Amino acid sequence: MDRVNFKINGMEYSVGSEVTSSTMLLDYIRDCLELNGTKYMCRQASCGACVVTARRPTGLPYAVNSCILPIMACHGLEITTIEEVGNRNKGYHPLQTTLAENNGSQCGYCSPGWVMSMYSLLQSKRDLTMLEIEQSLASNICRCTGYRPILEAFKKFAKDAPKTIEIPDIEDLKICSRSNKSCKQECEDEDWCIVSKSDLNINSGIVKFNLKDGRTWYRVSKVADIFSVLKTEGYDSYRLICGNSAKVVPPEDETIPYERVLIDISEIQELTGYITDQNLIIGSGTTLSSLLEILQKVSEQEYFDYLKVLYDHILLVAHIPVRNVGSIAGNLMIKYKNNEFTSDLFLLFETIGAQLTIMSSDGRCQIVKMDQFLKLDMKAKVIVNVMLPPLNKQYKLATFKVMPRSQNAHAIVNAGFLYKLSPDNIVLQSRIAFSGLSPQFIRASATECFLLGKYLFRNDTLQAAIKVLRTEMVVTENPPEPSVDYRRQLALGLFYKGLLNLCPDSLLHPRIKSGAIKLRESRPVSDGRQIFTTNPVVWPINQPIPKIEGLIQCAGEAMYTDDIPTFPKEVHAAFVLSTVGKGRIASIDPSAALNSPGVIAFYSYKDIPGLNSFTPEDDPEYRMNEEVFCSGQVKYFSQPLGLVVADTQDTANKAVNLVKVKYTNVEKPVLEVKFAKKDPKRNILYQEIKAKTRGQDVSRVIKGETTIKGQTHLSIETLVSVTKPTEEGLAVYATAQWPSATQVMVSRALKIDQSRIDVHIRRIGGSYGIKISRSIQTSVASSLVAMKLNRPCRIIHRMETNTKAMGKRFPCSTDFEVGVNKSGIFQYINYSLYEDNGYAVNENLTGFGVNVYNNCYNATTWNYKAINTITDTAKNTWFRSPGTLENIAMVELMMERISYELSVDPIQLRLANLDPQYNDLTEMCQTIVSSSDYATRRTAVNKFNAENRWKKRGLRLVFLRWTHVYSRYFDVNFAVYQADGTVAISHGGVEIGQGINTKATQVAAYMLNIPIEKVIIKENNTITSPNSAVTGGSLTTQNIIIAVKKCCENLLERLEPIRKAMNNPTWEVLVKKSYEMSVDLQVHGFVGIEDVQNYNIYGVTVAEVEIDVLTGESEVLRVDILQDVGHSVNPELDVGQVEGAFVMGLGYWTSENLVYNPNTGELLTDRTWNYYVPLARDIPQDFRVYLRKKPYLNKATFGSKACGEPPICMSVVIPIAVREAIVAARQECGIPSTKWFNIDGPYSTEQICLACETNTDDFKFN
């Protein structure tokens, strides 16, 4: 019987008809081999957690996304996973150790994927520069670190890295594929080594598999085989698969099954490679990575130097693992099936006049142009090759791709311009192509005709051409893509930018030249500095060490909830979500789902024996019970209505689409706080603070409103819960920041005593707040299934379920009226802040913001109202610095408005209004103004803006006062083992990447005067740590430090009499003797509200940015953050928290845009395809973090302060700096700086470009 044969970590495996078409390499690695180091989140090849290394018998290793590679397409592959790269038994790889040592792993869930991406890169390429390494890591997301430490670790392996730090030779980083040990370079011919090592049986011809899910899989080796298969199977439902990237570009719903017939064409050699005759002819099955190699090589030939432009553009297509498997034909067929897809390859080929060779089933070939290809009936046809023409020196080519972020995003608009010019720049021929405007507008034919015979680089030619182009352009709405207005303006800007790019410098005015530069692509390698003081006298307190779990995280050995091995008889479940935004359930019919193979049950609220809720109404932060499953009235689109239980997660995910739900009384939802605040029924006053005085020197009154949007958590580990029946009740393994509340709500829902429910949590793969209360809903659901069926149940939410069904950061809107004197000093303020709670007011997050409603400014003249607003969206929830971010940001934005309208210096304005009790900020401001060289850079920015029309810069500073608001109950248990003196600690906090375990270890080691290696942290569970509060608000670590200190003091007090009697024995001897003397070596420490003091945290941040006025793209040139952390227990971890929080905020303010269907309420930006968190090339080019030297005198916490939440509040400096750059651009258009403009939500490319209000009449050469 034919099988698919492959190797994983040197071991041979094979599969056949027992798998399904949707079984990916990832599923096989994790579910069949239980190699759980490989992670996943998006399952759309965009997060990088699933990256592994693959190698074919005749090639170099390369990175692949295991989440999109069907296991049936792995024939002949040799796969390496993180477990084989390095582990505790055979030793860790230098990449793993370097990443861990540089604090490049916080929550750790993404770390194996990062290691595998870099490992694959080093295996496939030599002599990489630091810039090349940075540019090669677009495949991976990290939501914790802010990327800087990851880049710093990996750049140490570059050939141009500073030599101050020793790293292994590159040979030591390569693993010999024959021995699985470090390469010794003993093979005379490296190619021989690669080829000869494979003994896999690779069959040729047609191989057929009838798969478990009814699909038929074929593996073919010739083009003729494709047609033979189709002749047998028919043409009604088939798909050709090369790299399977079509499944995710744009993302197809993974719950929708594949076509009936699947043909693997990846081994057809005649579709790969290239030849050159008059044209460059490239096989259609050539991967994009191979295409890049071809372009680079052939570009050295006469008439093909234009290929360098194509090379640079294709580097912006997806990322390396996708380019390693995605083929030319695959990309073009995606465009064929979905004309709205902004295919870069199609755009490039159309621009240069490439042609395709199409073969029909009868063997005949036809050569077609790119636009003709889109109109063909491609049934039973195959793209054989693409022909790229030779172009002589008369041809000038420029192409552009504008994305929402630096890398790994499809184009908002892409454009190509090819002009054939005479020696005196007369247009002899032109091709102008666009994508992203509308499916019907590809070529600007009228503009091309107009330009024929014209002198290209004249202002009148340019202006006339723009008018023609504007007239002929067809731009259509395509949510959630940016607006028609922006894409039209962007297309005109790119047309102009293309001409600037090709125009001789001698014809350009100096102020115009920078318009030709591609802002993001010209970005240099990034750099960073971390400045702090440390005192070796008190080490390990105040010692900058990496996380104690960092290495096992980087090796994939750290266990997360979904890594728990499968239990016998385990089932899976998936939520059924509502498909209306507001209405009432008339009926739910699960019969079609229940009749589907593998489906076991459907449960709704009717099946919950107790309380249908997952929020503890009696907790001080809550007001009501939120339903686990909707009982009738639908409150928002994607509200959970029930769940389907099946034998596999894939089956459950697919079956939810078969549940039929009917609704009545469907209404159009209200989705935005700026509209909801106008309806009195949707607004509830939370708190009012009245002014103590009112000034009389009012020279200006400023009125306005500001609105900011929500933010998706996008934790790389989604919500997961595993519940197993036990002899006494249930064991729940949860991704939860609040295990005790999880226990309580499972107990109430199922009517089971709390003592019979044990909740276990080892660590969490990122959270940022979504796993405080929203995770409880999932655990109640998995526990319901486990109780009903008396079988273990595992729920692994799809990313789309996480984003759609769960709440976000609170959107917010303010109305304000400010009376100021000539200097901008407040005389009175009337200020109302509306927090968008979603469909219900429950979690008391608005109250968190009240504590900093004035940030750091004098509030005696403020009339302040905090108002809870209700919209028809998911209940918004905890998100890093909830409430405080909104309040601080709104105040800083208001300060900016005062500064602009009065034309007063923004720093002096802040200092003039500073509350005297927060005078620490005066000193900190002076410090950072000096250390950041603010005055010199201020002059430089002004000079830059005066000298450049199409690039503008902004330099701004913000203040911060942040105070913690959440202090509750935690306990710590100490166990000291008498035989060797080692210490085990269990505590009520949850390790979520913040380093709580590391700091607890440092404190214990310091207090007991023992090595850190003698201390170990055990899992959190509700047996050893009952009734613990939520881990959040950056304060839990402080609580645990206090409790650990109490434990140590208690233990030392017990041991002291024996220590004195023994004349200063070693720790091990002291412990042993104490045990023999019947001293209790187990200690408990408890922390209550009274143990934590209130304090303020101060910060000042300076940011410099640059924008491209023509496109709206932005770059953060430099950021200087000065934060007050007191006497840090671990400066290295605290710097990591500062950087990670700030970059998360950078995404919030620039690229993370939530777009809803206004009629239904459906969230459209629900996946990595269209929700853009920052990547490694989006962080500040120069990123400097300073930890303030001034200590904080609190012995309970060793003088330390919380640090993880405040920095995200200071990220508001980014839009404020961008605003200054926009103002400079607007001034060029005659708009005074005193005229305010609102930008709601992130300062995206769209918002920046439109806010500049550029007039195309200003498009000139000189």
C-alpha cells in the first residue's frame, strides 16, 4: 500500500488513508507524536509559533509553517522540530541559550517558533548581516517583549555584529543531517552530504489516497498526471496544492472543508526552475523563495537588470516560511479566484508585460497576457510558466507596496510604473498598474495614452496626467480595507512617487527629493540601550538576570495548558456563536451537526444545572452575572449560544456551522461609544468629582471631543481549558489569571462543592487581561461537558472565536471644555469621559481610571465625570492598564490641543500645570530632556521639516503618573526538603510572562542566603493556594514578594536557635539538623490589602517619528523612556516589561484597528490577515529605556514598584509626535498649526495621509 513517508527529528514515519485532508503537519507533530514544543495560534501562517525546519532530499533546510502544510504533502521531507534543536538531555543550542540569556522570552509561548525561524535561516544562509537578520523575521509575532531583546540576541549571529560578545562559530550552529550533531565540515562536498543522507522511499507516478474525511488525495510527478487524474475524477471539485498557502491568502475559513479531489503538484519538476532565451521563462511551480534567487541571479544579465526592482518588491510578499512553499501559480490562482486580492506577483507581471503559458487537458498551450488570464475559464487548465520580457536601458521601472505595517501584510494599494523613455525623457510607451482599488481597475490605460509623446518630468505633464488618472480610476468599498478616499489619494500619491523615483536628481527641487524614498524599506538596523543601576552587594536582589524558565521556554520544554497529554476518552468542544448583533433566539436546531460523523453532543444554557454565569457577582469588581450561553436575548454578534462536542477539535470546529439558529426582533446594533454617549439610556454616571476652585484669568475657551477605539488582546496562546473527571469531582487545567474565580464559577454552574474542583495552572502563553474573566467562560463550558459525559473535555478556541466572542480594551470618548489663560494654565475644566463597557456594565475598570483622571496635573479647577456607556458589542474587559490608559491618554491629547491652539511650548505647558505634589516629574523631565538631547534634536526636526516637502518629522514628550488600584489576597507556601536543603515554593500568582517566579526566587535566595538554583517554583493550584486574587494590574508580583519575605522571616526565626547553637553551619547542615530537632520546615505566608502601600509611579517619554506625506506610512525613529521603578528586584525583567508594554501601545496607536460591519455588528478584523499587531521592523529604530535611580523606601517590597502597566500609557507619545509631523505637512497646504483636527482610533497610514490634506496641485518636480 502506498504511503506518505517522511522523517521527523531523524525518525521515519508514514501516513495514509487514516488521516484527513485537514490534518496538518502541526497536528501530526502535536497530536500523534506529542512533540508539544511546536505551538500555534492563528493557523494561518501569520504568527510564527508553528515554524519548523524542513528539507527535501536535494536542497537546503528551510522554514515552514506547520499549521498550513498538509501531512499528506510531506512525502520525502525531513522535519526538524524545536525538541531536536536542543534540549536538557543532549544540551541546548546556542540560539536557545542566547535568546534566553538576553531576556528574549517572557511568556515563552512564541519562543520555540522564533528559535526555529532563526535556526532555519542560519541553516539555509551564511554570512548574514544584522540588517538581513532583522528583515528575515517577519514570520513571527511576539506580544510580550517588544522584540528588541529577541533581535539583540539573534543579531549576535551576524557577520557584522559587534565583537564584544563571543558567540559560537557558524559551523557550530549547523546540525549535520546525517548525525544530528554539530556540523564538523568533514564532507568534501556539501551538496553530496545533503543528497546522500536521505534513504526515504520517494515514489514517482500517480499515487492515490482515499482519506478518512472522504477526500481523495493524489500525488503526481508530471503535468500530464494532473490531467489524467481530472479525467478520472471529473472537474466539479478539485484543488491543486503546492504549498497550500492559498488556504490562508486571504484566509479561508478553516471550518469549511476542502474540495473533493486534492492534487499535490509540489514534486512536478517540469513546473520549477527557469530558462532564458529571448525571455526569462520561469516554471509556475517555482516557490517565491526560489523566484527571488532566480531574479537575483538573472538580474546580472543584459536586459534584465530591472529584475532587481522585482526582487526588492517580492521581499515584501508574506514572509520567508510562506515564500518557501508558496508558488508563482498558487499566488496567481488566488488572484484569479478572488480578484480583490492585492497580489504583488500579478501586479509586477502586469507592470512589466509578462505573459503566462496555460496548458489545457488536451496538451495544447496558449500564451496569454495577465489581464486575459483573469477572464479565462481555468477549469482543467494549468499555468505552466511565466515569461518575463527583456527590457533595455530605455525602460524605467518603479513599484510600490503600501501596507498597514512594515512587513507580513497584504497591500492596501500596490502599484507598478514602467516607462519607455527617449534620451530626452519623451514617453515612448508606458504601463501603469494598480491593485487594491477595485477588481475592475488594473491598468490606467487612459493615463498611459495621455502620456504617450509627452515630456515626462514636467510639472504641466504631471498635473494633467493626475487629472486623467483621477477621472479614470475606479475605487470601490471593500471593508475592512481602508476607505475609498484614502485608497484614491494613495494611488495618486504613488503615481507621483513613482515619477519622483525615476526623475533625474538634476530636475528635482531639493525639498522634493525625499518624496521618492520608500520610508519603511529605507529603515536601518535597529538599536537599543537599557540604562539602570544595580548593587552587587544585595544580589540576587536587584540582580539583572533572565527568567529562570527562559531556557526551557526557548527549548519548547515549558508546558502550557494545551500541552497536557491527551486523556483516554477525551472529547473536544467548540462554541456556537450568534450571527446577529441584537435580537432574540427563536430556535436552535443542532440536528444537522449531531448527525455529522464524530459529533457527540450539543449543549446550551438549558443543560447547565446551576447558575448560567462565569462572572462572580459577589466580587467587589463585579456587578452582575454574565451568561455562559445566551438564554434568549442576543446582546452582540458572536455571543456564545452553546457548544458542539465532538471526537476532535477540528470536527467540533466544523460542526458549529451546521447548527441552525433562527432569530426574531433583529435590530441594527449601536457599535461606537461616540454615538452611544448621545443616548441617555446607554449611559450611567460612575463618579463625579467637582472642582474646588475656578480661575478668573480666562483668555481662551477650548471645546472638543476625542475618541479612541478598542484593542484585541491577541495572546499567542488562545483560551484553552481541559477538564477531567476525578474520583471526587473535576480537575480543571485552565489558561486563567484567576484560578479561584474559575473554581467558584465552575462550582456554581455545576452545583458542585468548591472543594471538589481543583484548578491547575502552570503558566500562561500571554494574556494581557483576556484570561482574567473571559477564560472562566471556557472553563465552565469544558467542565459542563466533562460532567455531562463523564469524559475529559478539551476546548481550544480558534483565534477568530477569541477575537469575536471576547471583549477588548475599553473604547473611550471624552467631551471637554477648557478655559485657560494666555500661558495655557487651567482656569476651569469641564470634562466627561465615557468608557465603552460593551453590552453590560460589570467589571469595575472605569474606577481604575478615576485614580489618574488628571494624570499629573493640577485638578483643583476640574469638574470631572466618569460615565459607563453601553454598546451592542462584546463585554469589554481587562486589558493592560485598563481605565488608566484611556484617562492618561485623553489628558495628554487635551494638553496637546491647548499647546497647538495657543502656540505655547508643550513641555512648558505641562510643567506650568503640574500638580506640585507630583514634582518628581520636574526633575525627571529635566533628566530626559538632557539625556535624549532634546534641544538639539528639536532644532534638527525643525530644519528637516523646512527642507523636506514630502517627509515630515515630529518630536514630542509626555508625562505620566500611574498608581496601582488593585490589591487583594495572595498566599505563599514554602517547603524546605531536609535531605538537601532545596526549597519549593507555591504561590497564588500566575506566571504570565512578567517574571513573578523569577523575582520570588530571587527574594527567597536573598533572604535565606542560598543559591538561586536551590529554589524552585511549583504550579499554581487551588489546593495549595485557595482563594487567591486575580493576577493582574502589575501588582501581583509585589504581593508575592511580600508573602515570600514573610515566609523567609518566619522560617529563619524557627531556625535561628539551632543556627546559633551550631556555630554558623551551612544551609544544608542547618536544615538537616532542624528537621532532626522536629522543626517544621513548611511555612505559609499571607498578604492582605493592608500589606500593600499606595504609591505613584512616574514616567516621562520622548519620541521622534517620521511620516511619508504621500502614503501615510510612519516610522518611529527614536524613543527614550524614563520610568520610576523604585529599587528594582530585577532590572532586566523590568526593562523587558517596559519595552513590551510600550510596543503593545505603539500597535494600539498605529496599526491595530477594529472594524465592524455597521449593520450586523460583526467584527471584520478578527484574524492576523487584517488585524495588525507590530512586528520586529515596527519598533523604534533607536529604543532607549532608563530606569530612574531614585529608590522607593518600602522594605516590604525591597523598595521596588510595579512596572508592567505604566509604559503602555506613555505610548500615547507616538500619536502625539505623529500629529506634529502631520501639522508640519498641513502647514505646507496653508492650514495653520492652531487649527485642530481629530483622529479617532489608531494613527494608521489612512488617518495620517488623509489628515495631511495634501492637494495634488502641489505635486511638482521643481
